[in-house]
Amino acid sequence: MPLPYFLIMLALVVLSAGATIALVTWAGLPFVALGFAALAGTLLLGARQWR
């Protein structure tokens, strides 16, 4: 993978993580809810791989 594409991808991941944290904070949700949502998503995607 060329370096510019890697750096753009890395910047997009960091920006999307920041946007997610900003939206959770703006909505007034506790960070535990974000953690549970991430855990549930990981479990669902992991379960799909076993099928």
C-alpha cells in the first residue's frame, strides 16, 4: 500500500473515532454505553464469521 493512501486511511480512522466520541458526548450518553455498543458489534461480527 503506498504511503499517501495509508496516511489518508489512518487520518480517516482517527477522524471517525473523534466524531464518534464527540457525538456520544453531545448526546449525553455515558461512555460505558459506547463500550457496550462496541462490544456488541464485535460479538455480532465475530458470530457471523463462524457461520
